[in-house]
Amino acid sequence: MDTPLKSDRRNFLKIFSLAALSALVPKKAASAVDFRNDKNIPKQYIQNRDNPDFHIRSANPFMGVDMQSWGLAIGGRVKNPIGLGYEDLFGLKMHSQVSRLKCVECWSAKAKWEGFRFEELVKKVQPDPSAKFVYIQSADSYYESFALEELLRPRVLFVLRMNGQSLSPDHGFPLRLIAPFKYGYKNIKYITSIKFLDTRKRNYWSNSGPYSVDGTIQPGVDHPLDFNKKPLPINGGEVFHYFDERPGNVSKPEDG
Ligand SMILES: Nc1nc2c(c(=O)[nH]1)N[C@H]1C(S)=C(S)[C@@H](COP(=O)(O)O)O[C@H]1N2
Ligand SMILES: [Mo]
């Protein structure tokens, strides 16, 4: 089901007003405090937490998305750049799947995810033939990078609902990506912008730790890209953590 043109236009105008607004507001005003290296993150911030059911990973702790100013901007090398509001996303054809998210830290958890497929957005914006890559940015200054083709694969969902409810702030409200064949860090939360590009950009964790841009889960290997680009084998059928085995050998990077 396509969102009516009228709605696209309304949101296209909204993008302009957002752009005008952001020109007035100094960059980073919303997240003036940087808690990345802070041990005492205020309780109300979204932050790393090990839950029995589903861990939370948040590289840049923040207060969550403010829906007053949230919109999804889709542009770059496309015929029709658009802006969509939260309600517009529910006009897209929904799919549901149960799949597991696997973090490079060797925990995993599964959930029922509901959302739309990337082709819904592709149909609307009509990428140029040169647009072979996609760059996704989020409200917590996280960013990811994909080949366009990867996002069109089966079981890749732009997710609005988790286990029968709207995504919680911890798990990426209002919009996150689920790509089960990629490590957790590729499954970007709090999405605000999707750009079609002719070059491949890097992602947050390849710039901040020993992780690859690609992030494809390889059976029999711990990380897709470990130190010295040497894949680490799975020990005894279980994934083990490099840092558990060689204490002091290398410094532990931030949580990935
Ligand atoms: N915007 C954003 N997306 C993100 C992250 C993040 O810090 N910010 N962490 C990633 C990592 S490392 C993992 S393992 C998963 C964890 O998802 P969860 O917090 O819903 O369990 O989210 C990924 N997506
Ligand atoms: Mo992760």
C-alpha cells in the first residue's frame, strides 16, 4: 500500500522546515553532554544494560528520540528525495518475522519484529543507477553503511514493533534496522536519515573499534574482522571472546 502523494508532499515541506530549524540551532545542542567515556551515566539515559531477556547496547548514551522533531529524511542520489513522519511509516506494507540479533560480544537474543522492507522506500525515492551504497544516520550520532543490494535481501526489515509493541526507547524507537545475517552493530537504532550514495562510507564501529564495515556473521569465526585482520576460530563449538583468553595482551575496546 502506497502512502498518498499528498502525504509525501506534506513531509517534503516538513524536511525544509527541519533543515531551516537545524540551521538556527548549534550542532549537537540536543546532546550537549558526551557520556561515551563516563562511568556515571544518569539513570534516565539509554545506556548499555545486560537484561535477562535482551541486552541494550548504546555507544553514545542519550535521552532517546524526541518525537516533536523526529522525521525520516531519505535522499542522496535519488529522483525524489522525501521526508516521512512516523504515521507515514505505518502506511507501508508490514512484514513480521522472528529473528535473532547477535552482538560481537557473543550474546544473542531473538524477538518478533514488525516493519517494512527497504524496497518500499526504494520505490518512493527511485535511486539513480549510480546509487550502489546506503548510509544511515541516527539520533544518537551513530551511523551505518551498506551496499544497497544487502538491504534488499530477504529478512531485512526496517522495524517499528518488537514483540507485539512499539519499539521501546532502549531498542531503537521509533525506527531501527534488523538484518539477521549481520552482527548486532549493523542493526542501527533511532534512524533519522537514509542516504543513497555512489561511494561506500564507513560505520561507527569500524571507526571506533576492531570491527569491519561489512559485519557479516561468518559461521566458525568470532568477529568478522579481528586484530591484524585475522579471523578467530570458534573454540569447542562455542564462540569465545578474544579478550577473555588473552588478558593484558590488548586493551579491550569499547563495547561493540
Ligand atoms: N543508533 C544506535 N544503533 C545501535 C547501537 C547504538 O549504540 N546506537 N548499538 C548497536 C549494537 S553494538 C548492538 S549489539 C545492537 C543492540 O541492540 P539492542 O540495544 O536493541 O539490544 O544495536 C546496534 N544498534
Ligand atoms: Mo553489539
